Amino acid sequence: MLEGRQLGELLIVHDMSFIERRSADTKKYIFYLFAAIAAVVALLTVVIAELSWRGLIAGVKALISGERDAHALDGTRVPELRPIARDLQALVRDLAAERRSRDESQIGWGPDALRRILREDLKGDEVLIVSNREPYIHVRHGNVIEIQQPASGLVTALEPVMRACSGTWIAHGSGSADREAVDVNDHVMVPPEHPAYRIRRVWLTKKEEQGYYYGFANEGLWPLCHIAHVRPTFRAPDWEHYCTVNRRFADVVCDEARTEDPIVLVHDYHLALLPRLVRQRLPRATIITFWHIPWPNPEAFGILPWREAVLEGLLGSSILGFHTQFHCHNFFDTVDRFLEARVDRESSTIIHGGEQTEVRRYPISIEYPPAALAGQPTVTECGSQIRARLGVSADLRLGLGIDRLDYTKGILERFMAIERLLELEPRWIGKFSFVQIAAPSRSSIDEYQGFEAKVRALADQINGRFGREGYQPVILKVEHHDARQVYTYYRAADVCYVSSLHDGMNLVAKEFVAAREDERGVLVLSQFTGAARELSEALIVNPYDIEQSAAAIQLALAMPPEEQRARMRSMRNLIQEFNVYRWAGRMLIDAARMRHRSRVLSHARSARPQAVSR
């Protein structure tokens, strides 16, 4: 019985294992069957999807390209897709503009590049430039009317851009013969030799000019934004004139605009209220404001009695540009401190009153090659001409400073460094002179009058100490020089010293480098300029450190030609690549991107009510 029972148990176990094996085999077959069915279904799905995708893409391409009969997605045959078609077309243009922005290093930046951006990205949209200073002034001398270009970094940068854009430049007509030169609409075509664009002049009374320009702008905002230890002065009447003049400029902008959505380029601290005033009347305009001077920290800006009004005026801009990221950060901090606004540093945007402003860094530059170089004699000939004009020996080493006569330019500190050099290295007495060209500036302001007197006195002091018959260590020329004359001096100088105490960029440094195709000469550059962040091969100094500055001039005079060449070549390559056309082009590309995006959103909003009604 025991053996039978064991045998039965063995049979049961055997049968159970057999059943389990059959069950496992059955599951395996079923799995393979379903896997095969799934594979067939997936294959059919892929084939169908591929065919459908090809058709969809063909339809979308037809919509974007405007081929209305190309496919069933055609907006005529399927009217519901018309808003989508418009949005896709705008989106494609937007993506193309962003691609151009990413590939901007591949663009050969010049006038043709700007024209191409205006033609392709902006579709020939209207461009208006607005600034206080005009690029050309008409001045009467007896019976003769002379045309001059003011000594201005802003004019140096913008004039070649405007020649390329062929737009309208709106500016204060300040020349003594300006009214005689305009037509009945206050327009005049410039440049005089090859007219390429027009100036629309804005007229101010003497009282308005005194309050708006000399008062609030240059006794208030200018010293407020420059750390040059000059106390800003704020007067309520000056502020009232500033508001009045900004409104008048806004009237002229709206009068000149031929479309509802022009591109308006507003320049500098004289017109801080203008962006908001134009935005209120031309809400579809793209307003790019560029602040050419430094922006102070919130503690410094906070002393301005009308700080909120100035900030709100600037935030009427679509895009607000500064020379350096440091100034952008200062502006973010200032808005954060004084306005109820959403400041997004990651995206570099500020939202105030429901409107968004992009805050961007656009380091300004110069035209390359500069127009003033055309027809210039060789560097050697320029050196001979300038030395003959100055009445000095042919082998005298020359230093050079080119500035407006302004306390922010560090001219006194520059002269003190020269004096210290001659004290420490008397071997340069009789062998080195420094030419300072100082264009008169804002001479009706007491601070500027006092500054000019100090500059003249210090030059006389140094010449009295170290000069002798036929030799002056400091040659001071307080007079206007046109661009061609300035470039002749650049080419004649052994050293150019830019000693600004605080500067947004400073284009003199870049002009000197651009003038020297011989790759000779040395640039001594203040660390407190925006240019020092780009031209690192210059001898960078703290202009307040007189010992260091004197040592830098000595080093420049003794620098071997090979080192001069290496430094100058690197700086010239940078200025050639990052020229003024690239500066303007980057702003226009950003404007194009913004305009495309705005149109996409507008189309999307207009399509929504249709979808709801259906």
C-alpha cells in the first residue's frame, strides 16, 4: 500500500508538471501571437502616420509659402486654418530673425548689412532717430554759411548708421544759420556732399534751452550719472523746461511718423521722458532708447527729486540699451528700489504698468574703416605735417588727448601725470610734448567756465616749470577740430592718453586704434571707461593714481615696435569686427524679433473669438 501510495503521488506530481509545462507553452504562444499582431499594427500605424505627416508638412509649407491650391490644408478650402497660417508665417519669420541673431558673428557688418536687415527683417519699416544734438550745424560767418559736425561721440557713432538707413534724424537746431538752411517743413538733406538722409530740426527758445539743456540735463543728470565729484544741481524751473521740451520732441516725432508703427531710436539723457510720451500716442511703435552715459547706483540716483518720472519715461521703451552689463544691473537695482515693477534679471526684462521693456547691453563703437581716413596722407606724412604745424622738431615724441572740455574727461589728472613724468624722467624734457585738443563745451555753465580756467592754469604751470624757448611740454588747443584734422593728429601721435574719470564708452580710444593701420602707437586708457572692458591690450590705468599714470606714459614711450604691433593688431581686429554697424544691427535685429513676436500674439488673440463663436 505504501508503494502504491508513493507511486500515485509521483504520478500526480508528473501530471501537474506536465500541465504547468503545457500552460507555460500556451502562454508563450499566445504572447508571440499578440506580439506579432502588435508589430503588424505598429507597422501599419507608422506607414499611415508617415503618409499623413508628409501631407501635413506639404500643406503647412503651402500655407507658409502662399501656395493656396497646394493642399487640403489650404486656407481657402479650410477657412478655419487661416489664422493658424498667418501665425505660422509670422513664427517662421520670428525664428529666422532669432537665427540671424545667433549667427550675427558671420555677418560682414557694414552699411549693406544694415540695409539688408531693414529690407528683410523689418520690411523697409520707417526709422526715426531722435537726439538733442544734430549731426550737422549751419553757422554763419559774415556772408558765408559754414557747415560743421559737432564734437560728439553720439554724432560720431550715429551719423554713419543714419547714412545707411536713409531715415529722418530729429534734433535741436542750434546753429546760428540753421533756420536759413531748412525748407518750409524744417527739413534739410545731409551730408551736404552726398545727401543720404534728412534732419528735422526742433526749435527751442533761449530760455527753454537754458533750462532743459544747460540746466536739468547738464547741471543735473550729467553730474548725477558721472562719478566725477561735481555736485548735481536741481531746480524746479529747469525740470519744467525739460518736460516741455520732451513734449515738443514727442510732437515732432508723431508729426514725422508716416506709419502707426515706426521704429524710433531715442538717444541719451536729454530725452528721458520721450519714450513714454511717444508710447502714449503711437502704441504700436517700437521704441529703442540708448543711454550713452553711465547709469549710477540706486543710492546716487535716489537724490533726483523727479526720479520716478524719469524711470517711468524710460520704461516707455520697447528696448533700453546701455554700454555695459554693469550699467544694466544698476538700472535694474534702481527700478527695483523706486518703482512698483516686476524686474526679471534672468530674462533682462522689466514689466511696469502692464508693459514690458527689455534692458540690453549694446557696447557702442565706430565706423570701420572711418570715413575721415579717406584721402589721408601716410602715417609718416601726417607726423611730419603735424610737427611742422606745431613748429616743433621732426623727432619730437608726441602724446595726444582729444576731448570736449569737460570735467569728467580727467584732463587735469592727465596733465598732472605728464608733470610727474617730467619730474621722474627729466630725460624727456625737450624730447616729449603732449598735445591736448579740447573742444569748448557748455561754456555758459559756471562749473565748465571754472574748469577751463583750471586747465589753462595747470598747462601754464607745467610749461613754466619745464618749457624753454621753442619747446612746450603741454600744447593746449581749446578750439574745434573737424574729424579729418583729428584723424591726422591720431596718425601723428606716439601715445594717445584717454583719462576719463567716468565714461559710458569713450570713442576716442577706438578712433585712435582705427587710425593706425601702421600698427604703431600706444593707447593709455582709463579703467573707468566702457572701452577698457574691450580694449584690454591698452595700458589700463587708474587716472586718479598719478604715479601709475606717469609710469604708463613712460612705458608707452619706451615700448618696442614689436609689442606695439601685437597690441595694436589685436585691438584693430576687435574694432573691425565689433563696429558701429554691428552695434546698430544688433538693436535692429532685436527690434525685428520683438515686432514679429508682437504680430504673432496679435494674430493669436484675434483668432480666439472666432474659435469661441464656433
